[in-house]
Amino acid sequence: MQKLLIRGGVLALLFTGYQCAREDPHAAGRQLAQTYCSTCHLVPEPTDLTRELWITEVLPLMGAFYGIYGNKPRQEYLKNEAESGYLQHVYPLEPLLDSSEWAAIRNYYVAEAPDVLAKPAEKPTLLEMDQFEVKAVPREANDRFPLFTTMITLDTVNGHILAGGRVGRQGILRRFSRDHQCLDYRPLSSPPTQFLPQEQLILQMGSLTPSDVPQGQLSQLEDSLTSRTVLDTLLRPLDVVDVDLDLDGQKERIIAEYGNMTGRLRAFHQHKTVSTLSTTPGALRLRIADLDQDGHDDLLVLFAQGDERIEVYYARPGQASRQRLLRFPPSYGSSDLEIVDFDQDGDLDIIYTNGDNYDYQPILKPYHGIRLFINDGAAQFTESWFYPFDGAYGVEVADFDGDGDQDIAAIAYFVPPAQRALYSFVYLEQQAPLQFQPFGLVKARDQYFICLSKGDIDQDGDQDLLIGNFAGYLPDGAAAGRNVPANAPVYLWLKNVAQDQ
């Protein structure tokens, strides 16, 4: 009797599959995508990208992860000799999928992808900004180093402005006074991304462009315009914070090692041991906040590069407790994260931007922009507001106008050429709950924005903004940034005039 029931069940499944295939010829491919793709990231929809990008860029790489290389040999995915040793485990020697299964997945995406993506939302009209005065800070007359600013920040200990950037394969750190006079500049081993003022520690990524060679460093700046290496062989690190996650009374140093196809999130303990919190690539932003309001700081992490997500590591005795808060499609291009009580209800909310468009030739994506996720009080987050912003790359949140609520400032890098002058920066002034008036600025052609920070630069009691000038467009290749005028700015100072009004 049991055998008859089993046979009957199999026949029913076969009949159901036959019926589904008649109604939807790509049902099998859709189901296989759900099965296999979900093991690594949120399952993408065919409509997330154009058919051309699926065929020429994304599907070949997806296949390579399963050992299916098509017309491109495995060796090409291993890149050069320096990187191949770190990528052997990423690209299997033998196929992990049956060829018919892969064909079904591929056919599903190709057949259901659009020729063009949905038209992005119409650009909002930006009013002329009167909250900030824009002041361009040029390099010195004898400073001939390129203007590829990758880090802009206020050294709150010494009161200096630090502008770090790229020079060839190495880096440079320019130091300015609060009145924007260049004090000095020193060489670095590679472009910097983050600075810890208390210990004068500077994080250097090793390689500006995607790489899996662990050549990043954390160094301590010294008075002699030199630096001392504190940690090396970091895997393209982008952020660093200090926080006590295991509640042993000593802070661990957490480093987000973005990598490329490989990566990790690690904790360096004061007793010289190292623990790995995550082994996936794409750790991008680290933020410290007491999310569960238990009196201890927790760690929030934004991941990009495939499995795009926001996770929290709750501080707990002995070992942090990990929880995924939000997850996004792999095409989103996550770029920045801020944690703030936006709706003033006593718990912490999330401001998130997505706009990274460097993995392949940039196309307009209607889902790029700025999002607000409201906390329901139990760390369950719901998207409550979205502002479309092509190529969104960085965000700062503060009560910039001093009226008691939170405002938003954001930059964009991957902006369509015809719109770059006006839509590379936006200031969103909150005038009623979740109702914003957008203001803008007009930038020069030799200015591109990939780094943004806030701080009271002129010490008048309000929050100003600093925008680093990366005077070139990465997708343009090696020519990006050439022929930049000598007086082009290293950074823009947006002086807040709230206290002047």
C-alpha cells in the first residue's frame, strides 16, 4: 500500500511539472535558480538587469562559480599570477551543475530579462541651496600629485582635515588646517579609506581597483611624516572600528576586508588573537550603535559584492551574536550606511544607499538611491521612504538646519554624463515627517565625488560637510583624471550657515 502511495505521489509531481511546463516554459529554470542561487545571495529577478548584461557579464560569471566556463577558459577568471593563488577555490575544476540544469537557469534569465530596465523616476527639481556655502579647496601650486581623493575626514584630535588619495599604485595623505591651508603631505603605501584619530591610525586598501591580493595595511602616523605598519596583509580593507563585542572589558579592532571575489570580516583582539566574523567578500561599512538598548555597543555591518546585506553583531559575553537585518539583490550596489533615531521614537533606524555601478559598464538602475528603514522597536526594519538617486555613493545624517529633526546629505559617483553637474550631490531638508525638500549644487567638470564626511569644521556649533574630489571617472579607464586643471580642488567644504542666520 505504501509503495502505491509513493508511486502515486511521484506521478502527481510529474503531472504537476508537465502542467507547469505547459503554462510556463521557464518554470524549471526559475525553480533551479531558487534552489542554487539562494545558497549564496538573495535570488535575483531577471528584471534586475538587461538581457545584454545577463548574457555578456552576469551569466558567464555565475556559470564560472559552478565550474561552467563556456567560451572563456578558467585561467582567465584566475586573472594574473599574483591573484590566481587566492582564487583557486572560487572557480571549481569540474562542473558542479548538470549541463541541462545550467541551461534551464540560463534560458530563464535570458528569456525573461528586459531589453531595457524600467525608466528611472523623473529627477526631482533641486532648489538652489542656501543651507551651505560651497568653498573649493585647491591643492598647493607645487603639488603635482593627482587628485584622486579616496578619504576625507576631520582629525578631531589635532583639528586637521585629512585628504587621502591615490598616486599610481601608491597613496598620498594631504593635511590641511581648519582654515584650509595645506600643512604637508606624505606618501602612503596605497590609497587610504579610514582614519582613527585617537591613535592616529590610517587604513590603506592596498589596491583601489578590485583585487584579492592581501596587501592592505593599517598604519600609525608619526610626527616625522612617516608611518609605522601596525597590521599588514589585509584583504582590500575599507573600514575599521574599535568595539568590545565579547564583553571582556577590552575593545577588539574590527576590520572590514572587502576583497573582491574573496573577503572577510575580522576581529583583532588585544591579546594578539584574531577571530573571523565572516568569510564572505564585500564588508564595506562598520557602524557602532546599541541596537538592542542593553547598554553595550553592537556592531552593524553593510556587505556588498554579491550577498548584499546588513547584519548586526550583538555584544554578548564570550562571543557576539549575529543576526541578519536586511538583504538586497546582488545588483543593488550597496554603498553606505548610517544608524540614527530618525523618527525620534527612541530606537535606531537605518539609512542606506545603493549606487555602486563599477562591476560592468554602468547603466541607469531605477532602484539606485537612498532608503530609510524604520525600526519597529524589535530590530525589525521596514522600508518607509525611498529617494531615487542614480549612483548614490555616500550619505551623512544630522540636524543640519537646527530645527530638531534629521536631514540627509548624499553624494553620487556613477551619474549619467548629462546629469553629473547637478545630480552628484543632494541635500534633503526634512520639513515634515518623511517629507523632504531637495537642494543641490552645480559642480565643475573636473569634480567627481566618492567620499563624504561631516563635522564642525569651523567650530561654530553646527555640522559642515567635506566632499573629496576624485577627479576622474573609473569606468573610463586609465585616462580618467588626466588633464585636470592645476587649481582643481582637493575637496569641497560645505560651510553650514545655520548659526549665521
